[in-house]
Amino acid sequence: MAENRNFKYTYRAPTEEERREIEAIRREYSAPETGADKLDELRRLDERVKRLPKIVGLSCGIVGVLVFGLGMSLVLVWERLVGGAVTSALGAAITACGYSLYKLTLKRNQKKYGKQILALTEELLNAEENKDR
């Protein structure tokens, strides 16, 4: 009896959707371009500089408004005029400090990460100038 040793091959091109999926997976495993990697790092550092001051400033403002509202409630609902006035004044002072704390924290973070950010921007700008030549 003769053995059938035929080779059968079928080719099917990937669809457009499959091609996009394949390219996305390939991008995950390929080495990133140096410029894109440094730009991502620059964006992360910039976000790190700005995130904490926003949180501090907003938290201070929210707490201040809540304390102010407590003072108003003391005056209007429980008729505690002196205690309510003092509590409202304290809440207004806390709210007013929110922007100052935001600026103070922002300056501190800019000082902390400034050298890294300036070095990255210098690298990226020099790379761009060399690319144009």
C-alpha cells in the first residue's frame, strides 16, 4: 500500500481587525523609540509636580467650606451666635489658606523635580534640532 505524502497548505490573510490587534501586541513588545520614551517620562514628571498641589489645595478648600457651613448651622439652626461666628471665621480662614498651600506645594515640587524636567526638555529639544539638520 502506498502512503499518501501530499502536503496541503492554505493561506488566509489576516483581516483588518486582526492586523490592528497584531500590531498592538507587537508594539507592547518592541523597544520604544528613545524620544517617545523620554517624552512620556517628561509628561509623568510634570503630572507628578502638579497632582499633589491640586489635592492639597482642593482638600483645604473643601474642609474650610465644610467648617464654614458648620458655623452657619450653629448660628441659624441652634442659635449659637458666638460659637457659630467663630467657627465660620475659622472655616473662612481655612478656605483662604487653600490657594496659598497650593502655591507653596507647587513651588516645592517644582524645585524638587525641576532639574530632571529641564534636563529632559533639553535632551528632547536638542534631539529635535539634530533631527531637523
